[in-house]
Amino acid sequence: FTGLCFTTRTTLADMAQFHGLGNDLRAEAARLNAEITGPTQWIYTDVTGDVTHEFQLDIVVPVSLPVGKPDAAFAGVRFDYKRFRPFRCVSYVYTGPWSELMGVYDVLFAQFHRDGYQNDGRVREIYSVVDLVNPDRCVTEIQLGLA
């Protein structure tokens, strides 16, 4: 898929600064008249679970086609279009507050490894339902890339 994207290097400890950036990407897609084709996604590459380990973070709003040149920037890094290839993964749909996601990941990865899977270094979160007023209603699809 093609997405309007923000890409950076960060750590789990420093990710709070990027919350709300999906809204900025969606606003920029609307300004460009780009057709949004899905929910906001956060794609982690080479994340290990160590809160100090640096990894690549892509925050993405899927769009049908690149339209115009993005103007918006965040922390000195511009938004741009990027093409994402499909990948094999194990998927889990979690309903509940994002504050509990770390515990969900602990359980998921434990079962993932017990079942004999190896992670390829990619994790994707697809935010299907975002409800900041009632966080118990949030729905997040978690995809663990298969090696």
C-alpha cells in the first residue's frame, strides 16, 4: 500500500512525543485531497522491547495515490509518501486501552516463541478504532512479522 508517512529513529522510551502525529498526517492528507484508504498505522522496524534500543518508526496514513507534495513537517522531518510491501505475519486484535499494550506484547511474544515462530524485526499496529474518551473501546490490530 501507499501511505503518507512520517519516518524517524527513536526508542520506546521516547515515543510519547509522536502521539497525535497520526492526526497531523490525516490533516495533511485531507489538505492534499488524498483519498485516505485505511486507519493510521505505526510500523516498528528492529524494535526489541528494550526501552533504550533505537529502531525505525513509520507512522502512516494509507492513501490511494500520492497527490501533491506534502508541506507539513514535524521535529524537522518532513512527511512524504512511501510504498509498503506486504509481509507475512501473525495477527492479534486487541480491544482496550493503549496503556496496557506492553503487557499484551509480553503475552503475545511469549506465545509466539512457544509456537516456534521467529520475528523478522517488524511489528505493525493498526488503529481500527480510536476512542480517547473511552479507551476501553480502542481496537488495535497487532501484526508480528514472521522470519
